[in-house]
Amino acid sequence: MCTLEKRGRVFVLTLTGDDEHRLGPSRIDKISAALQHVRASSTPGSVLVTTAEGKFFSNGFDLDWARASGLTDRELDQRMGNPFERHIMAELLSLPIPTIAAVTGHAAAAGFVLALCHDYVFMRKDRGFLYMSELDISLPFPDSFMALMRDKIGNSAARRNVVLRAAKIKATEAAAMGIIEAACESAEETVKAAMRLAEELVGKKWDGDIYGSIRKGTLRETSEYFGLVTKGEKPGIMSRL
């Protein structure tokens, strides 16, 4: 379902297999465990790169499992929605190290959100798109997803196209909209670009607590949603002196 390896100071989390990398309870648990290991093992200068094998980066929640489970909406939230929010979204947004997504295939709905939770996103332009599918499949848009979209997609027209038109956005367009860092020629080049940036950031050896604090301030609405900061909280200017 996923693997985690360490290349020097760079952690590489890979969603494995040739399937759609749907985010069901088992895969969410595996990714969560990997992120917890990264948090526990990271040191100043560590970086996380997340990528995937096959045609998909991730095609979102495992809706087939949800339909077959017979669980109520509340139970599905407890098994899939809430763990994704708390153990993947919040975990990525609070890691004390830089994070980079190498999107090597389609990233839809929660899969798009998974990519967007990283500090930097690189994407291949020869195949794949970013797509919030909720309108097309008649599902409500989670508040956590909307908070992240507002924090990460600053252009209101671009954000409207993502959430209110369910646009399928290819890499070149995503770069022009400011959603991703760069559009790359192939899956291989996408991973290479992510690793080049990772190696550059490794050399900074930033203080993780400071890095995480600044990220939370940058993504203010999402951080408040997850309780990573208290609404209205402002760090004292002399607090680290």
C-alpha cells in the first residue's frame, strides 16, 4: 500500500501498486503510521517527499469500500473521513520539516487534497490531472478541504474553477494558476525535480519548531480548523530570544 525509505536526510513515502491508490481505512492507517515515523525520526535538515507508482497519485476515498461496507455516514466518517483529516491532513500540515509531493498521475478529491497538504507540489505534464470531483459525484465538500483550498489557492477565479466547476486541471494550467511548483516532462522528471528541491532544503538545516510554526501561520484558516493554532493567537516577537 505504501513504503517509506530514507535517502540520506530525505524520507521518501511511496504509494505502491498499479491501482488507483484509493484512500480506504487500511491505506490511511499505513500512511498515518509512516508519517508518525517521519515525525519521530526527523532531525534538522530532514525533508519528506511523497510520490506514487502507476497511473494514479491517488483517486480519493475508497467509495467502493464505503458503498459495500453497510456503515452509516457517521460510521464511515469514523473509519475513513475523520482519520484522513486528523492523521494525514493535520499530520502533514504540522510536520516540523519541509514536505514535497511528486504527483506522477491523476490526483482526485482526497487525493488532490493529499498532494495539496505538502509545502511544494511538482506534477507531470504528459499525463494526469488535478480534480475535485465532489460536484460530479454529488457529494458535499468537506469543511477541511475548503479551508485548505482557500489557504492554498489564492486566486479566487482559480479556486472557483477547482471547487465550483469541478475542472480537471492539467499540470501546465496548474502551474499557471499557482497551484503547483512546476510542470515536469514525465513521472521520472517529476520525482527528480522533487528530489532536487529536497536536497536543496536539506542543506538549510532549519529549526523544525520554527518551520512548523511559520507554516501554521501561513495556512491560518486550515491550522485553526485543526486546532493547530488557537484563533487569534499571535506568537510573541521575543518568544525565541
